[in-house]
Amino acid sequence: MVVFEKASKRYGAAGDGGFMAVADINLAVDRGAIMGIIGRSGAGKSTLIRMVNGLESVTSGKVLVDGVDVGALGAQQLRDLRRQIGMIFQHFNLLSSRSAFENVALPLEIAGFDQAAIRAKVGPLLELVGLSDKAANYPAELSGGQKQRVGIARALATDPKLLLSDEATSALDPETTQSILELLKRINSELGLTVLLITHEMDVVKAIASHVAVIDGGHIVESGRTFDVYTRPQHDTTRTLLSSALKLPPWLSSAIKPQPSAGDRLLVRLVFFGETAFRPLTGRLVAELGADVNILAGAIEEIAGEPFGSLVVSYSAEPDVVARADRFYAETQLKTEVLGYVA
């Protein structure tokens, strides 16, 4: 559906204050997939997504949508392509002088639909996003989540094949974020719409995306199935993003030290997925190390619909204890992450 072939975007001239926003991006988004692009601020996420609908032109390489080279299109061809691509924004971008109905109707008016066709289209879209009773309300009368639902309905007005989401939940509270993500997932399922979303929040990616690409410094540093990237991160940037998603209690995170002192304990995260998710490995670890093992935090969750659990434990940082634990991890193939040391 969407293919980046060595796509790059440079702002300004080399050596004259210019910089490469994204460089040599190779990435494919399959039809019907939900692909998350995650990275920190300034990593190149927004530039990457805006290259898909031609809001940013490529400096070199190609961006293909259904086999069509976006950069090679003329003005009219680009307008036609954009009708097949919906976009939702972080700050909603609604017109304050138009009602919810009129905001959703706007792209249809621009496309030349008559009023009967607009009414026939907008009503079902507002129903789809759960806002049938808010058709006459203006943006100032709507909550943040309701505004974003209007934005989603507007993005769907021209029956797009592809939906671009530019930090669409960043301005919303956690409960509203969850409802918007569930709506996007339902739209993807019911309409068969391909969704390409950018975010800096790993929680958003794991809740909705089937696949994820991690961008850092304008480069894709890691990509694959969300579950695989989440449970087996290969790049330091991914691990850093994950460390903010896999939250520790404040009293514990504030006590972690990178180097041990005499008598300190090693803090380790045990990761359970696949075969290890259904084996009593924690009890066996306690039996191996004795009563010295403390369980400090844990969670069981779903990532892209698959079960995943983590448990934070501590035990003596004495070399013989650490060696016994490492042998146990190797024998059982239990995945672990050393978090540091605590007193």
C-alpha cells in the first residue's frame, strides 16, 4: 500500500544551515495494516508521514502509494491522490465557525458534492464515530475526544484507502486516548482501511499497531511486528522508548544506581511471552536462589493482541548468586533485562 524507497528529505542547502530530516528510508506498509512510526521529538516522524500525501516533497528516493510515485504527480493528480488519503491531527484542525456536521462536510463540498449527497454521507459518518447527537454543535462546545472524533469522521468523508494519524492522541487524556484508539482499530477492521500513525508514546503503538518502525535522527533504526519489537528490542533507541513505557513505581525507579556498592542488590526485569508465559519459572527461580529473591513490581498486558508479562525482582549482587541466576536464565530461555542496583 505505502512503500518508501530510499526516501530522503533535506531542508535547506548542505553546509548552509540545512539539515537532513529523514534519510534513506526503506519501509513498506501492507494494505489493511496498522503501522506505527515511533520516535522522540525531532526524530523525523512528521516529515515522514507528510511525504506520503505530498505535503512534503522528497529530496531523493520515492514514496509510492498503491504503486503511484507521489513525487512524480502533477498538481491535479496530487489533489486526486489526497482524496484517497485521510489525515487526522494532534490539535484537531477544526473550523471554529462550522458545526460538527459542517466540518465533516467540508472535504465533500470542496470535491463538488451536492447537498443531498453530503447529507447522505455525513450522517452515517457521525454515527460511526458516536456523535450523531452532536451534529449541530460547534468545536467550542465539544470535548477534546469529541473534536478528534469529528476530525476522524472528516478524514473518512472521501472514502480514503489510507488514514494518516499525526500524534492524534497526544493532546488527550488517557481514558479519551483509549476510546480514540479503539475507534481507529474498529475503523481499520470494519472498513479495511490502512492506518499509518506517528507517535512518541509506546503505549499507543502496543495498543493498536500490528507493526512498528522506530525512527531516530531521520533513520529507521528498527522495524517489525509490534510484539517482536516490544519483547525483543534490538536498538538502544527502542530500549529507551520501552523503558518509559514499562513504568516502575517512583519509589523504586528513584533508587536505581548504575554501579553497585557493598551489600547492594541486583534489579532485574523478567520478561514472559510465548512459551515462557505459561511455565512456573518464578517459583523455580526462588528455589534456585533461595528466599533472597524479592518481587517488587509486575504487570500482565496485551501487545497487538498477544499476552506479555513482566516481573521486577531483586536479589543479592554477589557474584555467585548472579552466576546461578544467569545459568537459570540460560537453561530456561527466560528473557531478562538488568535495570541496575538498589541498596
